[in-house]
Amino acid sequence: MTAEGRVMIDLPATPGAPVGMTYLPPSDVTRLMIGKTPEEVLKIIPLVHGVCATAQTHASVLALEGALGIKPPKQTLSARQTLTMMECLREHVLRAIIDWPKLMGQRGGVMAARQAIAFPPRFQAGFTGAEGAFGLNAEVAANLPHLAGLLDDATAFLETAVFGEAADVWLSRRGHDQLRQWAAAADTTAAWFVGWLFDTGRFGIAAFPAFGAGDTAVDATSYVRRASDPLLASLGAPAIGARFVARLVELARLPGEIRGVLIGETSAPAPLASGRGEVEAARGPLLHWARVEEGRVREYRIVPPTACNFARQGIASRCLEEIAAMDREEQQLCAHLVVNAVDPCVAYEVRAA
């Protein structure tokens, strides 16, 4: 087991039989926090979490500050939030240009991936402070011209590497037909992948409401936070294809939303007295909870979105039910699609009986 957990998917020998899924929870890294000082915990967190390390540290510092009754400056809260959002941008780009082509049996864009990986450290360089943005009660200053220029670079990069057109033009599209038109015209890996989903009939797999009255499935994916976006809402029930498109919607929105946080138009998550720190990571909502007594951490809990989405009543299990009637080859491919649509960061294995 790892600090992020692992998913095992077992395809049945008989078509129509249930697809098995086992979620192996992450190793209990919270034991490392007990008895440590909050400052020590903040050094441990990014070391044990290779996935979404910024979001993990962000949730941790909010939980610890809440438990300690600390209220950091608004500019520090904004800096943390924008750094986490930039990490989300990087992760969504990497999925679209590296992982999605692999699902089609193709190679991803290595050069574009390198550009995406460079954005978070370049963005972090726009903040100055003795302890960085994620120190307890840290004070940071933002170089707004530098950050604005970088957001301009990110916007131009997304237009070229992901959308093949201006993000606002892409966001103005509505329904399957206009999305297919984009997929056929744009020369990007994201467009090819969406077009492939449509052409192979896989875009509409598992097209059922993910949440709502009478629905017992737990959905803590990134789709949920974008479900009301006009483009996404125009696609109807959140089928597998729509879940991939949700990441593109988020990519198109993120540069503008990051600007909004930087200039104070949008508020950032703040510490809560309950010791609860919750942030939106690339794969969904991430929760840390801490109890601190006499300067030492006495209790610590982490609830990653993976634990919800791959639970017995999670959305992944519900999606896998939809592929049970397929033949073995299609089952195998669609199992990969399900995992990548729900949580592309989790380690997993698809096994055939």
C-alpha cells in the first residue's frame, strides 16, 4: 500500500457477471503526525504525499491553524489557494496531453508536459515570505505583475496545447454536436480524445445522474464542482465522456478564477475552529482534521476523495456496473476509462478472471 491507496478491478469470466472492485486504503501515514509539533507535521505532509502535494499541505496547514486558533492574513490565504489551483491546472493538463492519448494507444506530448510542469514553481516564485505560503500564520507578499504575466502565459499555452482556440470560445459551445465539431476541427490531443470517445460510442457510457434525490452513489469527483457550468450542463447526465470534459471546463476557467482570488474578488478557504481543513484538489475535495494539545498533535485524520469515489457506494463502483454486459476486450478498455474519468491519480490494476 501507498500513501494514496490502490484500486484493484477484477473483470468476470462470464459476461454480465458483476465487475469486482477492491479499494486498498492508503497506509496510515497519520501515525507519523501524532506527538509531533504542527511545524513538524507540515514538513512531513509533502514528503509522504507524492500526489497533489500542494493541496495536501494546504489542507494540513488550514487544519492545524484552525486547531490552534490562528487566523492568517488574507493575502496568505489567497496565495495558498492560487498555488493549489495552479497545481490543479498542471494536473489536468498532464492528464489531457499524457494520459488520454495512452488510453487510445498513442503517445502523449512530452514537450507540452514539460511546459505544464514548470507552471507551479514559476507561479510560486511570485510570492515572497520567510516561511513560504504554507507556514503557520505565514505572511507573504505577491508580485502581481509577475503572476499576471504567468497567467497570460498559461492562458496562451492552454489555447495552443489543449483547446486549439480561445478558452472563452470553447466554453461557449453547447451540446454534443458543437463539442463534436470542436473535436473534429481542433488539432490537440484533448480534441482527438474527445472525438475518439464519440466515434467509438464510449462518450455516453454510464450516463446516469451521479447525485440527486434517491441516488445513493457518493460522487466526490472534480465533475461535481463544475456540474452547473453551462457547457457541461448542456451535455446531460454525467456520462464518462462528460467527466473528462469537466476537466477541460475547469482548465478553461482556472486562469480567470486564479486572477479573481489574487485580486480579492473571490475568497479563499480559511482555518476553522473545528480543526477542519478542506480544499479542492485536482481529483476532488480533500479533508484534513487535526487536534492539537500543549503544542503537540494528538489526533490527525485525512479523507482523500479517492476513499469516497472508490467506496462500496462510490461513483466508480456505479460506473463499473455499467460495463458488466460488454465483451471482455471492451470491458478491459472501459475499466481503464472509468478509473481515469473518476480519479486519474490513483494507482490501479485491471485483472481478467
